[in-house]
Amino acid sequence: MINNLKFDFQLLVLATMEQLEKVSSFQEFVQIFSQFGNEMVEFAHLTGDRQNDLKDEKKKARMAASRAVLEKCTMMLLTASKTCLRHPDCESARINKDGVFHRMRLALEQVIEIVTDSRPNGENEVAPISIYTGIKEFKNKVEGLRENLYFLSKENLSTMLEVILEHTEDFTDSAYTSHEHREHILELSKQAKMELEQLVSVWMQAQNQKTKDLMEDLEVAILKTCQCMNELKREVHSAATSLAADLLKYHTDHMVLKALKITGVEGNLEAVAEYTCKLSEQKEQLVEMCRLLRHVSGTEPLEITCIHAEDTFQVTGPQIISAAETLALHPSSKIAKENLEVFCEAWESQLSDMSVLLREINDVFEGRRGEKRVYLSLPRPGKHNANLKTLKPVKLDTEEQAKIAKLGLELHLLTSEVDSETEKWEDQENEIVQHGQGMSSMAYSMYLFTRGEGLLKTTQDLFHQAEVHDDDKPLLLLEAEKLIPICKQLQITAKTSVQGKSATFTKRQNTTSWHPVYMEVCRWIVRVALLFRPS
């Protein structure tokens, strides 16, 4: 299984990616991307199954991060490549596209490392030690002196503390750490050194003469040292999380992104340059925030999530800038505008993810870890309330979340293919084009729902969207008899009353799984209508 997955990955996904990089015509790109999309969906299935099988939580977190990159980059690759094909002489468009391919390769390589349990050139993974991890190990050693006075040397203990205090410099040297937090961290660092000196002094005496008084003094020294480390841990946690909360609140309006979109469409290169500088500053703030949060994340999976977030901001920032520059150079380009939107959405999505991550880090610190994420299915005013009781939060396990995510990716890829077909029409006011675009937009909303994003906030919203999606069937039935059973199935599925977690999940899965079939037929309808439209 492992070898086959690696073989399939290398021959199918990488080979198709290389073909996509070399295409020179839009028609060829659409054909190869369709194949690539199918391969990525299959790859998502394989890696999702593999992720569920992993016992190591750290590997699970790394796999989840890589799969998230691949899913988002698949759609970035679509718009970035189309922009590059539409504007082949544009350097910023080429840089934008190359960045997507590079990031996808890195993510795919990491998936292979996890699946095959190997690293290139026999390298060993060396993860940087966080302050939390260092303090935990240091305290374990100190408390171990109660049982054994001889199991480690004083040099060993001193070195461990030195490493921890070196890491606190990430906070004290940061321009974003408040003066108050900086002073407290420096004071506690100084106190920690003094407490360790006192501990070592009593410890050395106890090794030579194990009297009752000395053992009591040793116990006091152990308690005072551990208490000081706990206070240091609490202080760096407060510094990191308060900074994160302030930054996330400050950047929720996405004003810089909005300004880039507006000035790009206006073709205002000078204004775009001004706002790209502001975005670069914002990127540096968020990258620093992720680095500090990693130190206080509390668990290895959350630490990996912080590293993934840092990488995402580090990479996405320059990609937004290159996309904005391309739009400013070609302000009337529809695809350049869409491409900028895609990268801005990725940025906004990561900011939203950071809010969730911050809550999880605080939960671990407060001892509230271990609960599954809850997906709320709440009734809303309207016709759906007729036969609904008060719904409780539904907790989806990893496998259920993976199933919904896979269906969402299939739906997103097919939505993009429908968009590609409608773009070929010169008359954008054509009725078929408008309905095709409308259905594509609704399907995209359903895809965002599978990611916990977008305007569809609850399961009932999803079911209502399925009913609305079905309302366009009379016009399309004139073009394809295939839509009859599909639309009927959508009607039955969307209107079926359900109670309980299992039934709700099955209905949600069925609703989502019928839409890829629906969108495939729509794509075919638009293509046929284009070929046979009156000249």
C-alpha cells in the first residue's frame, strides 16, 4: 500500500504537474487540469485514509497540514496558471504561478515522507524545542531529584535552563512584545537563575550528607524552582496570546486586501505598491505571532499547526503581492482579478484558522483539551423549522470530516471546470451562461461549507442551498434528460427530515455527493451549448 501510494504519487501527480507547467494553450490546460483534478481527488482519498490510520499525533498533524496546503493550492494553481496563459509576457504572473507549483511540491514531498516513514538522504527530523517543552522537561528533571540525587549532573540542569532562557529572547527581542511583558520575562529569567543556584547548592550538600534538614531544604528549593518556571511559562503564554488576540482583532477588517483589489482594478501601480508595503508589514507581524505562539502551544500537534500557519503567511503574502501587481498591469483582466481574489481568500481563511488555533492553545493551557471540534446544526427561522426539534451540536469524528472534505474538493474542482466553460462565451448575458454561473456560485458556497467557511453556517443552510440549486432544473431540462433523476434525488435528499447525528451526517454527505454529478452535467451542457450556438 505504502509503495503503491508513493509510486502513484510520483508517476501520476508529479508527472501531471510537470505537464501543467509546460502547457502553452488554454484548451490544453483545461484538459490536463481536469485529469490533474481527478488525480488530486484520488490522492486526497488515499492520504485521508492514511491519516486516519496514523497512530502518531505529530504525524497526523503534519499530514493534515500538508493536505490542507494541497487542497488550497489546487485552486490557486488553476487561477494562477490561467492568468499566466492569458498574460504570457507578464513577469509577476509567472512568479505567482511558480510559487504555487513550488509549494505544492514541498507539500507532496512531506506527504511521501510521512507515508513512507522516511526523509530524503536519510536526514533525521530535528524540531526546534519550544519554551513549553523545555520547561516541562526541566521540571521533570528537577522533581526527579526527590527520588534520586545522582541521576544527572548540575551541568546538565544548568544547560537545560540556559536553552529555555535563550528561547525567551524570542519574546524579549520582539518588537511586538509589550514593555510590561518584556520586563516581567526578564525578571523571571533572572529569578530562575538564582533559584537554580540555590537548588544546586543544597543538592550538592545533600549528596554528601543526607540529613533531614538538608532534604527539607532541598524540597523547598525544588518547589521554589518549579514555581518560578510555572510563572515564566504563564508570562510567555500571556505575552503570546495577548499579542495574537490583538493582531487578529486588528486585521479582521481586511482593509489592506480590499485596497489592493480596488487599486488593482483601477490600474493604479503607485497605490498598489503602497498597499503591498503595508501587506508586507502585516505579514511580518503575523509570522512573528506564529513563532511566539509555537513556544506556548502546549502540544506537538498544535506546535506543528503554528509552524504551518507561519509558512502559510510567509508564502501567501508575496503571492498576493504578485497577483495584485499583475492585476494593476492588466486592470481589465477578469482572470487576473479572480486570481487575486483566490489568494486573498487564502489569507483570510488562514486568519480565521488562527482564531481557532488561539482558542485551542488557551484550552490546553486551561486544561480543557481533548474535546472534538463541534459543528453546530442550529435551526433558522423559515420553512425548515416546521418539523425540527431543538438541535444539539453534532460532533464529527476524523473519518466523517475527511469524507465531507473529499466531497467538497470534488465539488470545487467541478465548479472551476464549469467556470472555465462559461468563460469561453463572448456573450456573458446569455441565459445558459448566467444560469451556469449562478449554479457554479451556489456550488462554490457548498464547497466552502465543507471547509467551515463561507455564508452557509449550518447544516440547514446547506440543505436549503440544495433546494435552491434544484430550482434551475426547468431551463436545463431542455438541454439534458440526465438532470431529471439527479434533480429528483437532490429534492428527496434535501427535503428528507432527519433526527440524530448519524442521520444528519448521512443526509449531509448525500447532499454534497450528488452535487459533483450535477455540476459535471452542467459543465457538459454549457460546453455543448457553446459548440452548437447559432453563429
